[in-house]
Amino acid sequence: MKQNVFDTLEARGFIKQTVYKDDLYKLLGSQSVTFYCGFDPTADSLHIGHFIPLMAASIMQKAGHKPILLVGGGTAMIGDPSGRNDMRQMMTRETVEGYVEKIKPQLARFLSFEGENAAVIVNNADWLCKLNYIDFLRDYGAYLSVNKMLTADCFKTRLEKGLSFLEFNYMPMQAYDFLRLFTDYGCMLEIGGNDQWSNILAGADFIRRVAHKDAYALTCSLLETKDGKKMGKTQKGALWLDANKTTPYEMYQYFRNVDDEEVENCLRLLTYVDLNEIKEMCAHRDERINNAKKRLAYEVTKIIHGEAAAVDAQAKAQAAFEGGNAEMPTVTISANGESGLLDVMVACKVCASKGEARRLIEGGGVKIDDKKVDNVTGKVGDYTGNTEFVLCKGKKVRLKVIMQ
């Protein structure tokens, strides 16, 4: 008997909250269900925080259910107040449309657009930007409870500092999205990150009130560290899915260096590796956990950037940290032996500024060809006479530098 996808998602740790659980369980076990997951284009790339809902959508599609990926070209022009202490910066329609086009190919990496349950991508700008406000209020205003909306978690922080009417309209717009997808595509379920619970629940409730039909909400666990902080932040900022913003090697290295306590959870949520294999790989909290980290890094990079990029990143990491310089990440800069170390570190982009480079050297975190750099005013020639050398920043960054 085929396993219910709800059991699969639950076993891997995806499911955080849902409503009408028993009914949803029966539905997912008895037929192919059309569901949707939404992404507002607030930047020109998705980031690692979008990864878990996309993986949940992928698992559901593999189990026979049909995904709709909604790109919020309309809602992005309002801005989601969830988890915000201030208003989001307003974007022009042209900016949002540009972001939409860049995000679509990233969504396609996770799902199949062929077959009976092929995924489809829709843009809510197609209906929200044409919506007549008076008609919307007359047709649907009575079904939206202001009292209930104001109790939502996504509004609590903003209420303390001043919730604008602009932001207040975000939840009704997202609820209307669900109704449109229910009407046009037979969509019965919305999934998303747990920080979207209030918005997703409002959509399901809206359909039940307006159409008097069943609709469901399901949120996924967020990617967090053991102390409850969101994962995916680097010195450069967010961990982006765009290879031009976060390279495959940087993606690999990030997950290669996650804390021991986080490896098992990441493997369950961010890869397709079998649960029994994950349990076996993570059974020991000694040096053997490093093999699990390498597998995690490889699988995540493969899903996001493809097998060739994952193999290349793995080879570079092994060369950099396990011996041999042939495949080590390499940068070519305009410099020579008389060049100052601070300038070289900034040119290599291992530091964002000379101030950061100075602090790293003063803290003993910089080496050239395994020689510790101890002079912030020093030159490359003080530590090597070669035009090629290995620059080490802490324990996690090793870079082959070629001076020309």
C-alpha cells in the first residue's frame, strides 16, 4: 500500500501546524490533491528560507499531488507585515516584474513541469492588479473579520509600532489568492513556512466562508539553529539560491560546517536521503558526523545547482581542507609581493573591508601558506616569495591566490 504523503512529511519533520488534520489526512490518502505554495518576489533571488516549503512541495508532487507555485507579483507591491518591526520598502511594478522573471527558473529546479500532475507557475498580479476595490469590498468584505485579523500573529508586532492600512490589506489579498486558485484550479490546500500561519489559515477560512467548501492549511517547520535562530545567514547576508549571489562552493561550505546538533534535522528537511540512512549517519557525535555533513552539503548543493556543480564544490572543498591545491577555489588579483595584506584580503573578497581584515589579523585568524600573519601593516612578500599562495581565513576558508 502506498504511504500517505502526510506520514512522509510528518516523519521528516516538515509539519508544524494544520487544521482539520484528520480530514486532510484522508484527502491526501485518497486522491491527487492540487495545492499551492506562494513566494513574494521581494528580491531577485529566493533564499534558503524558501527551501523547506519547496522541498515539501517536491515530496508531495512525487507522491502524486499537483503543485501550483504562486509568485506574488501583486502582493509584493503591498508587502507582508509578518515578522516585521517596520514597513517593507515599496517597490515599483517594473522592479517586481523583473524579480518574478529571475525567480521562476529557481522554482523549476525543485519540481517537474511534465506529466499528469505537472507543476504550474502563476502570478497573482494577473488578478490582483486588475481587482476593482469597490467590487471586492461588496463581494467579500462581509466574510473578513477585522477582529479576527487583528489577533493574528503577523500583525501583533506591527500593531505596537503602528500598522498601516496598506499592510492590513495583505492578508485579504492572500486569502483572495487562495480563493482564485480554488475556483480556477480546484486548489484545496495551501502550504508554506510556519511564519505564514496566520495568512494561510485566513485563506482556508475565507474559502469555507465564501464557497462553503473544504479548504486546508499546512505550515512547515522553519530552518532554525538549536537556539531557535533562523539558519541561512552568512557574513555576506542571506544564503541565496542564485549562484551569482551565493556560489555553489559557498553553499556547500555552509552546510559542511553546520553544528553537529543540526545535521540530522537538515538532512531530513533539505534532502531526499532515506530516513534510516540519515539515522545511521547521525548516530555518532564524534568525528564520524563529518561524513554526514559532507553528504548534507553535497545533496543540498546538488538540488539547488545540479550534480556537476555539487561534484565541483565537493572536489574544491576536499582539495582545500584535505590536501592538494589543484581543485582549490582560486582567485586571480592584480598584486605583487609589495602589496599590503589588507588590500589583498579585500581584493580576494575574503573580507568586506580593511577594518574587517585588520580585526581578523589581530585575532590571529589569517595564514599565508600555513604561516600565521601577525602584522596588520605587512606585505605579501613578508610571508611568501611566490606569486601563488594559499590564503586561510579562520578554519573554514582556504583560497588559492594568484597574483598578476
